[in-house]
Amino acid sequence: MGSSIEQHSLHIFFFPFLAYGHIIPTVDMAKLFAEKGVKATIITTPGNAPFISKAIGKAKTENEIQIQTINFSSAEVGLPDGLEITDSITNPYLIESFFIATSLLQEPLEQLLHKQRPNCVVADMFFPWATDSAAKFGIPRLVFHGTSLFSLCATTCMQLIDPNNDVSSDSESLTIPNLPGEIKIARTSLGSYGMGDRTSMIKLLREANESELRSHGVVVNTFYALEKDYADLYSKVLGRKAWHIGPLSLCNRDVEEKAHRGKEASVHEYECLKWLDTKKPNSVVYVCFGSTTLLSDSRLREIAIGLEASGQPFIWVVRKSKEDEVEWLPDGFERRMEGKGIIIRGWAPQVLILEHKATGAFVTHCGWNSTLESVTAGVPMITWPIYADQFFNEKLVTEVLKIGVPVGAKKWNGLEGDSVSWDAVEKAVKSIMTGEAAIVMRNSAKNLSKQARLAMEEGGSSDSDLIALIEELSSMTF
Ligand code: UDP
């Protein structure tokens, strides 16, 4: 994956938003830069430092990666003490306070910039103020969104819609203007992206967009061959400067590194892999909705009935603890599913599960990390978006790449998602596992997996983009 280049004195701050879906790829990114000889400092809050330290693992000693903590003012904004990551938000009403608390990180970040004077800051899109903070010290800021180029383009193109003269749309769906592929999207799935909404999230997204335009550019966790048309649109038409340096998850090469991304897994990785070893190739359905969604008991029940009806073995990750009531499970479900299916309550070693040859499909909420990890592993998807960019990522998977089938979720409905009946789950599982179309999708997914790995190899498109970025930053500095 490329050897170290002579960049010993380049020092970069990596400052991820406080969510697993942002921290995990940013830590991977810091590892990749460090492998190229860059000194990397990950900025985070004290509560998140231990798991980041574990995720860095041996890279810390082999390369130069440090963690620098800054305090998070939970109490000041009325958040429970110790709530420092979105995964711990169990009440959606706390989301706004959480965002306010993250904006208070500006001052401590500036103190660190003043003291350490890095050569560049890679800061999350949810910190729009980071461009100005870095500029105060003459430091270039790069933006990391953590989503696909398709979704970045779709979001930007949506801003071109004139609600009073929107001829290509009907009452139920609209065509995203200027976006290659004639992509139609349900109005109900647009939520805060919809027009005319004045929520604080819309304001934040607008600020993020403005600060991106004033930043040095954007680093994207993708590879050129996956999203060619959208990569070209983003840079050539929308005028953004972007480097595609993914799939970032490929920086983790052994089982231990792959198992220790994010939270402590609720199951030992070897136990999980041993169970998968007993299953036929491409037979297991892996079900996981990422780190922030909160599916209701009724949604979980439909999934259980649908999985059982499909007759396929499964690994299903549920964000509930053993102590939680099990009323969401149909009577006798776990007994009937013994040997056939595993429920992981909490956190799964996702990348390892996806890479196992027995895994044949991924029921995913289409968070970008999960989507790209599935592409990287060559696993076709059943798409079940819940909110935000997930609806755009679904379109990329099902209509552009054609490596997945939608389960039929069309409504952005908080963290719980649209209601989907068990027979839609059963139908989607059957259609991705059996028949001619399933074989075509699987072959396309396997082909993209090969391209993903090639992109990260020495001389591949992502490796070359990373080197070009490091060289550019170095030339600005010395
Ligand atoms: N993840 C994991 N185990 C889990 C749940 C999630 O390893 O049980 C990881 C997953 O591999 C991915 C990240 O957490 O890297 C989730 O990011 P994504 O963008 O898919 O979704 P989000 O959590 O941001 O909604």
C-alpha cells in the first residue's frame, strides 16, 4: 500500500465529529497519512480517547500518531455528564444540545493550533468554524464529510431546485437536477435536505457548505472508479477540490486491527468467525443499522419475522443490551433460530463479518462507512435507509452501481426510520440471494471489491491521490 515518503516534518491535525461513523474513518485516515511519514495528531474529547487509542493499536508505535484531548462541556448545555458521542444519545431531544456542545470545541481547538502550529487541519464538516480557526494561524483546512461523492453532489444539486418552477417533479418524488443518472428521490426521504425548511440542521449544513468553499479542499473516503461521474461533477462542474483516498478501512490489515475499530465488540471476533466457518459461501445475511439509529420494537419484530421467513442464516446486530425487554422478539424466536441465526446485542466486528466468505448479503441503513465496507468486501446489499445521506447512498448502490435491492423505506422519520413489513424483508432477502439477477449483482460487487483494493495499492488511484495531497501540503509549508 505504498511506502513511506520523505515527509517527516509535516504535521496534520485530524479532528473528527463525535460519532463512531466519523471517528472510525478519521482514525483510519490518520493511520494512512502516518504510514506515509506524516506526523498525525487526532483531536478528541477525553471520553473518546480510550477507544481511539485501541483503534490506533500498533500503528502508534510504528508510526507517529498521537491523541490530544480537549474538554467537552456536556454540563454547560444540559447534557448528562460523560455524554461525549452520538451513540450515547438515547433521547432525540438531546441532539440539538449535543451540537451546541460541539460548537464549544472551537476555543480549545484554537488554543491547540496556537500551541502546536500543525501544517494542516483535517476537520469534520460538522465543524464549519474550523476553516476560520485554522485561517487565524495561516493553516490550511481540509474538510472531511464522511459520505459518498454521490451524496455530496446530490446535496449540492438539490440547492439548484427552484420550488416554484420544479417541472421535473411530481407530488411524490423529484429528479435531482444536473446529477448524472436521472435520479428520482421520494420527497418524504429528504427531511432536512428538503426545501424551505428552517431547522438548525439546515443552518449548520449551509454553514458547512460555505466553509467548505473557503477551505483548502475536501478529502473523501471513496475511490475514483466507484464514483467516476460524481467525482468529475464535484471537481469539474461544482468546482470543488477533492482527493479520493479510500476505502480507508483497508488500512487495517490483520484480524486484531479490523476487530478493534470503534466500540468494544459484544462478541469475540473468533467466536463469530468460527460460526461463519460452519456456513456455506455467500449464504449468511448480515443485518446492522450502524451506530446511531434507534429502531423501535415494532420495526425489530418485522425484521425478525422476515429473516425467519427467508430461511437464510443470519447475523443480526441489535442496539439493545441483554437486560432490555425481549418483547420485540416473536415468541420462541431465539430457540427456533439456534444454529441458524445469531443476534449480537451491541457492537459487532463488522468488517471481519463482511469479509468472511460465508457472508452473502448486508441489510444496511446505508451509512457511508457501512456501504463502502460492503463494496470493499464484495457483498451485495439490501438497502434500508433511515435518515440523512443514507437515502442518497441507497440510490448509488441500487441504481448506479446496481449491487443492491431496496427494501422499500422511503420516509425520513427520525432515528427510527420508515415502517417496513416483514414480507418486504423476506422478499428482499430472497431476491438478493437467489436467481439470475442475484448472480449478476454478486459478480458486480466482487468486481468492485477488486477495484477498491487496487485503488489502495501502490500506484493505485487512491494511493496516488494521497501522495499528491501530501506533496501539495508539503510544498505549501517548506
Ligand atoms: N460498526 C461496527 N460494528 C457495529 C456497528 C457499526 O463495526 O456493530 C462500524 C461500521 O463498520 C462502520 C461504522 O461503525 O465503520 C458505522 O458507520 P456508518 O457510516 O455505516 O453509520 P453511522 O453509524 O454513522 O450511522
